[in-house]
Amino acid sequence: MEIELKGVTYSIGQMNVFDQWNVARRIIPLLGALSDLKDGASMIENLTPLLSSVGKMTDEDTSYILNKCLAVVKRKEPSGWNKVLGGKDAIMYEDMTMSTILRLTMSVITENMGDFFTDAASEDFTKVAR
């Protein structure tokens, strides 16, 4: 899958299943906060539980999520596609802002694990799990 952010094209790659599982189990607590969204509430009221959950995550967990997700992202350059994450988990492009990094991370999660969360919420998944 390719996405464009701030005029730059990125390619979202495939994460291996073990990394998918390890990222998924770290973000599952955040999903509870998303389930608390209320119709008609202000953005601040709706974001507070999510931001509170993110704030409780350890630096180790957040680094793990970001690094595993960004490891499968490439950026289109005139010379071809280049990884955005280099050795020692260094971001390879100085123009990548936190906003860009978080959007790329969400795109990786959606592309690689979206069906897991959709299936897990379905009635059929709970029947199979029994």
C-alpha cells in the first residue's frame, strides 16, 4: 500500500506475524479507550481517555511499536525506495515530523492488523475462540 503525506510518497510493507502479534498486544489497552468515545462529546472529552492510556505506556512499549512499524515503511526518492528507519532505529529523514511518524505507524497497524481487530470484534471470532 502506498500513501502520500506532505507531498511525499511512502510504501507500507508487510510485518511478520510475530511482530504483528507483539505490536497488537501492546496497543490492545488503547482500544478500550477508543470504545469510550461518546457521540456529541467535544474532541477534548473524547481524546482524554485515549491520551491518558497512551501516557501510561512505557517508553519501551512505545519505542517497540514505533520501531517495528517504521521498519516496514519505505520512502519514494528519485533513486528508488529507501527505508525510513536506519541502524540503531534512527529516523533517516530530518523532515519527518512526529505527525508524519504517527500517521505512518497508524497506517502500518491498519494495513497489517486491521483484519485482526475487526475479526476479534465479530461474533464469529468469539465462537471460534471457544
